[in-house]
Amino acid sequence: MVRLVLVGPPGAGKGTQAAVLSEQLAVPHISTGDLFRANIDNGTPLGQEAKSYLDGGELVPDKVTNEMVRQRLSESDAREGFMLDGFPRTTPQADVLSGILAENGMELTAVLQFDVPEEELVRRLLERGRSDDTEEVIRRRLAVYNSETAPLLEYYRNKLITIDALGTVEEITSRALEALRTRA
């Protein structure tokens, strides 16, 4: 049974690793983006609330995101383990997650931080070729990530495992699985 939080800047390959690790570890990959889409597509009250913010170009407030995560972690497939991607992003969200886990008699196994040098992140994101991915925009996004996430890394210092995220998908997956094995 493994309960993980994945942390990494845009371009670190977190989504790719989440998909591969989820399959290897046989636990659901729970991303906030997927939660938003599922709730919106299913027309849930939380989905309708999230959609109203997103349609207005605003961020979905923590209280909505927190409740979506709370509901998802109570589902049967997450009882035996899960991998959270994109949540928590801030220490207040980490406090909420701690509360959710405590309510359900669960504990995090580890927090995997995918580490990539900034210049490599910029290169990867520019290569994606998205029209909104200019170097200036990318560096701003990385700065926001660093300022929001640095406190999170301190919060989880006792659970944190840093993974060198340079190399092939297979090499990075192998490092992550080995780190989890040695932690267990």
C-alpha cells in the first residue's frame, strides 16, 4: 500500500511519471485537473462551482479543490493507496490533506519531488511549442512554482524523496521505484 504526493515544476515530467508509476504500483493517479474535468463533466455541484471560476478565468478556490480531493480519497479504489498529482500545492492545502488522511486513518508514504535544473525545464517547455510558452512566461511560471512549493518541501521534509528527473522515462521511473523500495 502506497500513498504518494508528486511534486515537480512544469516540464519535470511529473504527469508522465505519474501515469507510469500508477500502473507499476497499482494505485490510482489522482490529478486536480482530472478531478476538475470529472466533476464538471458529471455536473456535480462542486463541478458547477469550479466551472464558474474557470469560465471567468479565475483559479478554483482551495475550498472547492479540497472538497473534491476529500471526496475522491474516500472512494474505494483510493482506500488501498493513491498518487496525488497537483495537490497539495501550498502548505494550507497540505494541512487539509493531513486532516483528510487522519480522518480516514491513513498516512502518506512519501512525497516524490522530481528535480530538474531550471535551464533544462525552460528547454523542455520551449520544445513543446505551445504558443503561450514563451521563455518569459515559462520563467514566470517557474518562479511562481518555486515560491509556492518551497514551503511545501519544508513541510514534508520528513517524507520527502528527491528524484533526479534527468534521463529517459524508464531511468527516472526506476530511480523513483528504487527510492520507494529503500524507504519502505
